[in-house]
Amino acid sequence: MKEYGHFSFGELTISMHYQPAIIDKMQLNDILRKFGYLNSTGNLLLPTTFVIDHASKKYIAISGNVEELAGFPANHFLDSGIDSFLHITDKTDLPICMEKVLPYNLNFLNRIPKKEHGQYIFSHNYRINTKDDKKVMLYQQYTIIVSPKTGLPVYSVGLISDIGHLKKDSTILHQIVKHTHRENVSEKEIVYSTEYYPEFNILSKREVEILHLLAQGLNSREIADKLFISESTVTIHRKSMLEKSNSKNVAQLIAFAGKHNLI
């Protein structure tokens, strides 16, 4: 059984589908109010709002406009859980989200007191393939709601926005921002920021070999001799890697590879 309700915060109204068996309307309203500061940090118009229950690892509430975003109705995500969004995430972006962004966020949370979890907003962008096979670039932010009794994380609450009209490249920006509130003044500080290049994850086996040899200081002629290929082939692979990493020269390529633990 699912229900549908409207939640108003000043001029902002959120229409949410939710599962009353897990959370009632008053609880959901309280959660959304606690999360209000995230909704007032310069987000784009009409973001999709969601609430994930940490116990069940499922969406327990999601706004109806998710259908405009992804092509699937809200009940689809309530029924299918988190895996439903992972299923439509671009296959090039998904490994970065699951193997780099999510593990880093979890490790970050493990390093700080649980009662402070709600002070941080985690964000990253990624692409999805909608129901009609349209590729859309999304920007996702979420924060943690902790139990006032136990201090343990109970819900993740966040926003998802379509930023395709603002961002044309595929670079994934991953950030963690700390929010503090003092005397009715909200302050924010970026405590972590990095970029990932999804295309760089699809280097061929040969390109990976060449990258390691470039890092050892070998030039194209030496690499060609070592791998028993032509120098022109090495040049083609080097050009490909520069494009995939948005690097202007080999020095930048090697610096980029080192920063992202690729060599």
C-alpha cells in the first residue's frame, strides 16, 4: 500500500509518494523539514526528492516528478528499491559511482562521530538511460538524518536534478560539503572534491601498458620497440588517452593517472 501527499515549506511544495507501512505522513514531514537546508542551497528548479530507509535499503518516499526525469513512475522505484536506479545508470558511470564515490562516502562517515553525519551533504553527477533510451545527466545530493535517541543514521534524504542543459561533458564531480548553523546563519565548507573521467575507465589493455611505460619515462620509439608495435600505433594510443583524460600533454596525463590511482 502506498500513499500520496503534499508537503509545503514556505513557497516550496513537494508532492511525495510514500509507503505508510514504513513511515507515516507526520514522520515524513518532520524529515523533510530537517532536510530543508539542503533544499535551499541554490538547487535547480523542480528537483526530484527522495528518502531512503537505512534498515531496508529501499526508497520509502520519492516525489512524483521522478517520472519526468527518468520515464518511470514513482511507484516503480518504491517497489523495486535502489537497484531500480542502478539499473538505469549509465554502464560507464556506474563503476565509478559504486567503486569510488560510494565507498569514499562510507569511509568518510566511518571517520566522524555519528551525531555529526547530518552536517554533511554528499554530491556527484552521473548519467542515466531513461525509459525511452534518452541519456540524461543528473546531479544528486543527499544528507543523513540520524536518530536523536541513538545517534545512528536512519534515513538518507536527497535531491536529483537534470543538469544536461548545463553540463555537456561526462566528467563526474564528487564533493562533500559541511554545513554549520550559527545564530541563524548557515555556513558551508567544501571538505572534499575530486573529479573522475568515466571514459578513462575503458582504456584498452594496450593503452594501459603504454601508460605504465610512459610513466617509467620511455618515449614512443622505446615503447614501440618494447611492445613490438609501430611507433605510429603508440602515437594513436597516446592521443586517445589524452582525449579520454582531457590532458594537454603526457605530463598532465601521467599526473592525472597518478591522482586517480590508475598507475
